[in-house]
Amino acid sequence: EDQVTQSPEALRLQEGESSSLNCSYTVSGLRGLFWYRQDPGKGPEFLFTLYSAGEEKEKERLKATLTKKESFLHITAPKPEDSATYLCAVQGRGQNFVFGPGTRLSVLP
Amino acid sequence: DSGVTQTPKHLITATGQRVTLRCSPRSGDLSVYWYQQSLDQGLQFLIQYYNGEERAKGNILERFSAQQFPDLHSELNLSSLELGDSALYFCASSVEEGLAGAPTDTQYFGPGTRLTVL
């Protein structure tokens, strides 16, 4: 059974304090690993898709990396507007999408 | 704004009733996905349609059904509602089907329908 766990459950950072979020997964035949951000009461907003181990993608202050067992979302010099819940998801050979529980990030000014 | 629209925004109903949630995908997107998000279960994939055909099935209950119409909009039907069905229901769309062997496609989520079952 495909599974996704995320850590930490919640993270509080000062503005400018860089950190990383972890997504650990088990999946049969990884077809893609996704990162989304979600603001309260809104739909998830797409950030990245990673397809194979060793792949990295960057967007503004965010960088996502992928290994065979986990992915990291690195946040460099975060700002208060980066506060959100960050969701990781995988799609395996069965084409089912499995989401992790998310990491609630708070960036304090 | 992702370009995906969902109606209604809020829905309050009673146990045992049946409701229909509607989703219009982004212009040009052929694939539609349905998700349920509750506080205790997180975001759960329910079902995917591509160009009118069912493509993938997740944790969708037998009381729930969906379809995608020729104009590509989709409807999620929930029947014999229970208190535990109260949740946010999201629709997402993407261009491609995510065919086996091909990179899977980016999904764009709608704003959701909040269902409350009393």
C-alpha cells in the first residue's frame, strides 16, 4: 500500500530563518511526487512535480529534492507570506494519488 | 485563481439525503479528479475521469459516484449521507490523462465545496 508521511507536523520559523520539510514515502512504481501549499479553507496550490531520484526543482525561495525514499522542501529566507500547510503526495503504478498529512508552517515577522 | 470552478461553495443537508457537487475544469483540461478533505483523514483521492471515462479509483465509497459529461464538466453524487461525510470536497483538473509510462500531469485545484451533514 502506498504511504506518505510528513515531518514535522508543525514548524514555526522567524522571518529569514531557513529550514526543510520532510516527506517520506513508500510507493509501488513512483510515477510522480508532488508538493502543494494550501492556505486555510482554500484548494491546494501546485508547487512542484518530481519524477526520479536525484531530481531538484526551484521556485523563488523554495527548492524540492527527491531521493528513492524521501523528498525535502527547502525554504530559504522565508517570509510571513510563506505561512501555509505544505502537502506532499505521490502517484504510484496504480495511478492512485496518496497525500501526506501536511506540515503547518508559520513564519513570524 | 486556478481556473477550476466548483458549485455550490457551501452545502448543508441532513443524514440520509443525496447531493450533487459540480466541477468545471480549466479550459482545455481533459482530466478531472475528485478529493475529500476532512480534519481527521486529510486529503483523500476519490476518483479520476479523463475525457468522459473513468481512469483511476481511490478511496471512494459505494454510496458515492461521479461522471464526466461531454462538455468535460464533472459531477460527484453523494447519497445516503452520514455525519462522517461532512468535509471539503475538491475537484482538480489537468491537461493530460497521465498515461502509463508518461510523466503524470500537474493538477490545478478548485476552491472546494464545504459539505455539512446534520
